[in-house]
Amino acid sequence: MSEISKDFEKHVPIIENDYDESDFVFVQKNERLMDKTYASTSYLADVWANFKKNKGAVAGMIIITIIIVMAIIGPMISGHSFDDIQIQWQDLPPRIKGLSWLGFGGKWNGRDLYVEKGFQDLYFWFGTDTQGRDLFTRVWEGTRISLIIALSAVLIDVVIGLSYGLISGYFGGKVDMVMQRIAEILNGIPTLVVVTLLQLVMPNGIWSIIFALMITGWIGMSRIARAEVLKLKESEFILASKTLGAKDFAIIFKSILPNIFGQVIVMSMFSIPNAIFTEAFLSFIGLGIPAPMASLGSLISEGYKSFTVYPYMIACPIVVLTLLVLSFNLFADGLRDAFDPNQQHR
């Protein structure tokens, strides 16, 4: 034995432990110890479970559903047409049967205008405008226009913006440089200028707004798609697809696109409030939907002229527009957290 070992034994005593069966106890004597198993769930099920945790997003989804249903059936249940002008009905306040105790009895400034004009049997839930048209019908008809604009914005984002960004980011180099310079030039043109110039060749209406969105409305989506492609195109599964001889466009739309689908949906939802607000703004300044068609923006513009005398004319479209934009923002925020729980705001 070496000198070091002998010296170690002198200063560090070796402790000998004696064990018997009583020193050991089974954790589960009569049961088999095993890991807990969980039922497997799909990706969409996980997304839905995460989405339901966001109460604001669920509330937004419910409000959006109600507004969509009312936009479909609202003009049908009122019994009036959105462009039916009846001068004898002008400036009538809201009147709802059975809700007079809530202030919907047709009285304004202490006067019952329905009784004074001999319209005791008429009920206008949102009142009438300065030309005697039913505001209830016009508000939901205008909501239809806003929803059509929203749907068009999503289609433009997916068809133009997504494809543009995927191609630009995947090929890179000179292709990416040229495509991004084009996008920057288009993004530098204000939407108001685009719509104004379009009026020289197109009449006012929904098509001029949609065409304006086709020119500039897809830039944001293309940038998001390009950024995601730049992160994924050097991944192992992309390199493996190239090695196996996959075509470029097959890789873009079959390998890369499914991996950024969540971000695409979220970005599309965020583009909806912007499109709705753009339409409302253009209609408010007279560059949107022409009379006698109705949109939320044009209704707000018309009600603004009589705001000091008949504020209910502007209140109804403003409330619907606010709920629509706010609900889509909450819904999009909930989708973002559901698809990527690690990015949730705390």
C-alpha cells in the first residue's frame, strides 16, 4: 500500500454501514409504479384549448358571430328597404315595442314624434335618417359592405401577399432585392392617393376600395411571410427536400407554407380591422360607397351632419363599427396566443 493510502486511512476513517430489510420501504407495495399517461390530442385541439383560455378572444368571437348573423338577416326582418325614401318618416327617433321604459318609446326632447305625425303603428328600432330611410336596415346593410371588404382583404393577403413573400424570401439574391424594392415603392403610396387616382378610371364603390387594397393592402403579409421563409429555408428538412430533388415551388408551398400557417392566419385576422377602418374612413370623406348604398363609414358621415340635433343617427353605426373592429382585434390577439403560447403577454 502506498504512503498516500496509509496517510488517508489515518486521517479519514472508513465508515461501515450495516443495512437490513427494515431500512427499506416500498413506495407502492400493492400497485405497480408507472408513469402517468395522457391522451394524445391533435394540433388544432391544442390551439382550441389555448384559445378558450383567453376570455377576451372568446367574447370577440361571439360578438363577431352575432354581427355576421345580423348582417345577413337584419335587412330581411326590418320590413324596409335600405334605399326606400319616405319623407314623411324623416328624423324619427328609435322606437322598439315593449322597450319604451328603456327610452325606446319614440320620444325626443319630451315629444312623441310618432304620435304627432300619426305613426302610432310604426316601429323603427334605430330610428330614421333625414330622408325617412330605416336606419336599422341601413346599418346592417352597411355592415355587409364592411364584412365584404374584410373578406376581400383576407383573400388579397393570402393570394397576393403570401405568395409574394414566400417567393421573395425563398429565392433571395437579386430576385428578393427587386421584389422588395417594388414592395417599398408601392408601400410609399398613400391609400388615399391610390383611391383618388382610381376614381379617374373607376366609379366610386366597393370595387375601387378592393382594387386599392390589391395595390397596397398585401405589403404587411408579404413581409411576415418573407421573414418566416428566411428562418426556415436553411432548415434540415428543407435541405433534405432539395437533396431528394423536390422542385422549388413544391418546397415553398408543400414544405414551408404548412409550417407558417399559424402566423398566416393571425396576420390575416389583424388585416381585417385595418381594411374595415380604411373603408369607413374613405366613405366618411366621400371617396367610398356612393349613395344610395350604405356603409358604416357613409352612415357615420351622414349622421355627423345632424349630430347636434339627432345624435342617435350617428350612435348606431359608431357602436356597430366599434364592436366589429374591437372584436376582430381581440379575436386576432387570441389566435396569436393560441398558435404560439410561448409568446403570450403576461
